[in-house]
Amino acid sequence: MRARLKDWERELDVLHARLGALFRRSEPRERSLSYLKGLLSAVQRKNGWQLAEWMGEATPDGVQHLLERASWDADAARDVLREYVVEHLGDDDGVLIVDETGFIKKGEHSAGVQRQYSGTAGRIENSQIGVFLCYAGRGGSAFIDRGLYIPRQWSDDRTRSEAAGIPADVEFATKPQMARQMLKRALEAGVPCGWVTGDEVYGGDRRLRVWLESREQPFVLAVARDEPLWWQGPKHIKAEVIAQALAPQAFKRLSAGPGAKGERLYDWALAPLWRLQLTPEEKRWGHYLLVRRSLDDRQEMAYYVVFAPRAKTRLKKLAQVAGRRWEIEIGFEATKGECGLDQYEVRRWQGWYRHITLSLLAHALLVALRAREKKNSAAVRTGTDRVERA
């Protein structure tokens, strides 16, 4: 449910005050506030023309100037976004979630566009792909970072890249490499984080897993059924083979968290993996295969590689962490539906980053308001319970 009008307008003024220092001129500063209001409004389609019309401007020239040519730093705005989200949702047991989403586009001139698989469409489409980092904390989840995936055919073609405004120092990076850069920024900025999670694209990248291990950062990352893992010794066994070898009593029915139709129940099992350990410190940590099995007749399996301190590894907790990955899917749906994430019409690199960052800021504001409302409601209920008991 959308927050009450006066609430988000008041909160937007507070949030936008943090962005003010990014703008040297008053015109783009004021237009950025209007743009955010437009993203939070009931405008049917939040593209340049309709937002400009809602803002009372005769043409989209001002909006285009804000996104393409005005002097302000979208990465500095990203840092404001991250600080704002942590301020409202920060939790030492918070979960950082990595995932990508597609933006269907026509033509071949938008930065990074090509025919590629889009999870949004569920098929190969002419599209751009964005990699995102979401923070699931106390009372909700919101995005804190973003990156535009640039395929190799773009990074190898400097003429085409320059025409789309892609900086000369941008080199090809896989989606897991982009996720690592975002996670590194978040962790080095002191974002409180208990866990990292993501789907098979990220869990299947061993270099990303090893990097997280080097930082002693616990994770629950999905992997494919044929992921080779060390089990009962230094020999590779597929994840599905390990799962099939588990005894029936190894599975316990647990919730992955609340869903639209109640608790999302599955059967879960945990199998320790073999790990070469050299020091007492390394022995404190364990590798595990977490297996999720559906309750229907198909009994479909999902697999996760876990890295965590042995003393803190509990099946119920791991199931909850794995379940929080879906919050980024909900976030994509909400940010596209409520804040125009996918309704931009810019083609150049800078315009993409600016629109996306402003859209994520608008979404974070709504999440913060809802988290505050939830907290206040809980406080009222607690107070009422105390009065009734007295």
C-alpha cells in the first residue's frame, strides 16, 4: 500500500536534502526533486515526456538535461542511497542479495544492448541487463547498488562504446565480477551484513565464493544440480548426487519465510562438505550443501553452497537466509511498478545510471516509510498488550 501523500513528501524533502550537495546549480537540484516526486506519483508511464508534463514543463528537454548533461555524480547519489537504506534497515544479521534484471529495448544504440537472455522476459530478447545489490534488513529490503552489464562485443568496440558514452576505462566484466565489485563497496563502507546470497549465476562462480571466504563473509549461494563439490574427501561429486545420498530423516520441514499465501514451507537438509583445513582458525569455518525439496509430488530440489562458522550453522537459520533471496525479486517488481525503474528512454551510459539511481532512491523512501509504519504499529500493539495485562 502506497504511503500517505504527506508522509512521503515530508520524507522526500529530508532525503533530497542529502542530495543537495551533489548539485552546483539550483536548476538541476530543483528538477531532481521534481523528478523524484514524479517517480513517486501516479503517472501512468514514467518516461521523459510524461514526467516532464507532470512536472509542468512543456518539453522533456529539462528532464533530458538532468539525466544526460547536468553536472552531478550518480555514484555519489548511490552512496547517499546506501547510507539511507542502512540507516532505516540496518541489522547486523542483514543479508546482501545479488541478482540481475532485464530491460527490453529496441534498436542497437542503447549502451550495452544486445540480444541476450532476459529473466524478465524469460527468453532471449533485445535488452539491457542490470546487476543489482539489495539489502534485506530489519523491517524490509531495498537496493543499495547497481551496474549496467556491458557485453564483450561492446567493450571490444571502442567506437560504438564512445558513441553510447561508456567511459574508456570500463572493461568487460562478468555478472559475478560486477557483483563482487558491489559487495566490496558495501562491505568496505561498513554495511552491517551477516550473510550474502544469490542465485546460480553467482553461486556457480567459484572465484566469487573464494573471495567471500577470504573475507570470512558467510554466504548461502544457490548452485546448479551438477555443481562439483568435495564430499567425504577431495573428490568432486555433483550436488544432486550428494542430495540423493542423504537419508530421509536428514530432511526437516521449515519455512523459508512468509509469502503471499502464508509460510513458504519446504523440506530442508544440510550435508557437511569436505574442506582442506590447515589452521585452527580455518577449522572454525565449514562448507555445507544445503538442499531444499518442494512438498508437491514433483519434489523438486534446489541446492545451495554454504560457508559459515561451524558454531553458528543452524538449518533453520540457513533456510531463512536462502528464503530472503526472493526479496530482490519482490524489489524489482515494486521498483518497476511503483517507481519507473524500467520506463526510461535514455540511451547513454550516464543517463542509465542517473535514472536508475533516482528510481532506487524513490523505492528506498517507500520501503523506509513502510518499515517505520510497521515498527510503529508493533509498538502500539505491544503497548496495548501491556495495558491489557495490567
